[in-house]
Amino acid sequence: MKKITFILSLLITSISFSQEFPLDFEDAADNAWGVFNGAASSVIDDGSGTNNVFQLVSNGADFDGTFLALAVAVDLSDASNNTISLTVDPQDALGAAEERTHLLKFEGGVGGPVVAELYFNTVGPDEQTVLVNFPAGLGTFATIVIFADSGVGNTALGTYWFDDITVVADPAATCTDGIQNGTETGVDCGGTCPNVCPQPPTTIVAAPARPLLDVLSVFGPAYLDVPPSGVQQFGGATFVNYTAVTTDDARELTTPSPGDGAQYQYFFGTDTGLDLTNFTTVHLDSWVLDAGAADSVIRIILQQFDPVSGAFQHNLEATIDVNTPGVETWNTVDIDLASFSNPTLAKNNIQQIQIVAQGAAFGPTYLTNFYFHKGTVLGADDFSINDLKVSPNPSNDVWNIESSNISIDTIEIYDLLGKRVLNLSPNSQQVTIDASNLGTGIYLAKLYSNGATKTIKLVKN
């Protein structure tokens, strides 16, 4: 565009005639337009014998068009009266709904930016009046430029008749103009418009209280997540932390096309993934802004890597209907793993979990409390051991656990994958746990005393 602007400045100095708004092309000076990048222009009779129009023929270049130096600068400084109205009559055999994209530009600005430009569309082959509403904060401009069939990669060719180019008052905002304007908080919704804008969640639904060792969490606030070895999105999806309600407890999944989604990978050591053998159910809470068609679903796919083919195998799959209970509400599901496709396949080495949007486009989708569990809930005994003190926590080498009123019979230490790494029988109110041989990370300690249990979190630096 810098080259085009430079060429314009040279050409403008050679033009002796110019015009002022409104432009109706009935004056001889109206034909003082210059062209660039192969475009052609002229003032012609529209066939009626009583009306002239300005004909512009595009050349298929990204930015080809025409320009006119104005004798009187056009004033766009009034934010309520800086809409350009122009009549455009496409001369080609276009389809009734066929759109063509053009660019209206003003140069030589004073009292504001030097340049102001906006794209506009014409639709179909018929004559139409186009309104191009410029923003506030502008001044006056000395040159008008029109680019036909404009934009990077736009190779369309076309002939267009322009007439009655003038400045008019800004149109009143409506609830159906496809623009966020007036008091609207979204496109054609909110403010004084009757339609309600789709709203994302402002709080996270609470997950049922379950024993920590009976849960394997992918992500969510209720339980300790198993750190994945990788997280990716695929297709055109975006998958990010949803920070409007919390920093790391929910995800926002945007899927422009069916089959887009995100995946969590779990590679621990040599060909070792998640062992879901003892888990019975998967839990997920989802919130959808726009559910789309009736066939819109979220697919949960559990996969294992096949070293022979070098690809992930499609092992187990289930679907969630995003239309139930509806949009803009939390949809809570607990799906029995036995109901997944191929339920007899082994679940002891799941190395990839995919979340895929399928069916008609919908979303964005907000997800939280994604975990596997054993169907258990916390009982009364789970909180019967009181007044426990743990120090230091986090620790570099040892944890000291002390109970003021109950003897601790047994302590089992588990990693987040559910593997037991230590088993102690202290039979004492004070216990020292040697953590020097444990790797850095989070562990769960299950304490037993007279049939009562309590699970606590331990952190190893």
C-alpha cells in the first residue's frame, strides 16, 4: 500500500480538475479520476440519456482502483454525520447472493488521521445503495479512493457503476444490522435490543466429594490433576484456560469445524500411560453457548499408541449430547466406561484422551471437572481423624505427621497415578515419613485408625 500511496501523490499533482461532495457525475470535472494497478474508469451515460454514472472496471489485482483529488475537502469530523452513501450497480451476471468486497479510502487527512479506510460489500447484480459508516475521531480529507474487488488474494474481475456519492447522517442502530453498535453488548443483542447475548459461565459447578484415591483427574478444581506429558489442539480448534472464573480450573474449547478438538497425552516411561482398569466412570461438566443442530455432540475418545503402526489406536469412545439440558447451563454427565465402544478392550495403558466436537458447528464450549472415578463417595469415617498436623509440607526429605488424639495404625503413600509407593505401620500418634527416595511431585497419604480413614496431600520438592 505504501507504493500505491506514493503513486497517487505523483498522479494527483498532474490533475488540473477536481470535484467536491456530493459527487453525481453530471459535471465535466467529475471525469477527473485517476486509476492505478490496471483499473479503468470513465464517466458514461447509464442508457437513460438523462443520467451519468461513474464506471470502474477492476483488473484482478489485490488493490486496483481509482482516485479523485477534491477541490473542497470532505468533512468526516462529525461522528454522527460521517457515513458515506453511494449507489453501486454491478454490471456482471452475478448470483443473487454473490458478494463482492470493495474498499473505500480517504487520504490527505487534516485534524485527525492522515488516512481512513473501510471495506464494504455489494451483493448480487442489482443496483443498491451502500452505507459506509466511518468511526469517530476523523477530520477532513483531500482525496477519495475506491478499490473495486479489493483485498489480499482477491482476484475477482468486475465492472461497477457508481453514482450519488455523498455524506449522510449515521443510520440508527438496529437489532438486525449484523453490527455491534448503539447500546449492544454483542452483535444484535444486549442493551436495548430484545435478544439476549449468549453468556459464558461465571461460576464452576461443584463436583461430588469422592475419596481422593478413587479419582484420576484430567483437569478441574476438585481433585489433583495427573500432569500430562503433552496437551495439543487439532483441526482449527483453540483450547485455553478459561480465566474468567478461575486461573486453572476450566478450559475453553473453540471448534470452528466438525472433528476439531483437543487431546491430553500421557507417556510415563516406556510405553506406559494411565491405568484405568479399576475405574468405572468418567465425569465431565460442560457449558455450551451455541449448541447448533440436534446432532451436535462431544466425543470422548480413549486411545493407546501402537508402536507397530506408529499411530494411536481408536480404542474406546462415548458421546455427550450438548443439547441436553441446553445451552448456557452446566451439563453434568457420568458415563459408565462399560458403555463406551469396544468396552472389552484393555484400559491399563491409555496414552491419549481426546475431546472432539462433532456434528454441526457449535460452541465455544467450557469444560471442567473432567475425571475418572470408581463410583464411590465420601463416607462419615473419612473425616473422623481430627487435629492432624503435617510439617514440613512441601518437604525436601521427610514429612512429620502428628495426631493429638488418635493413634495412626497404617499409612499408605500413593502417586497421582494411583500407584502405592510406601506402606508404613507406625501405630503411633507421631510419624516420620522418609521421602528422600521419592521423586518430585504430589502424593496422597491414606491414614488408617480403628477403621476410620483420612487422605491428605503431601508435596515433595
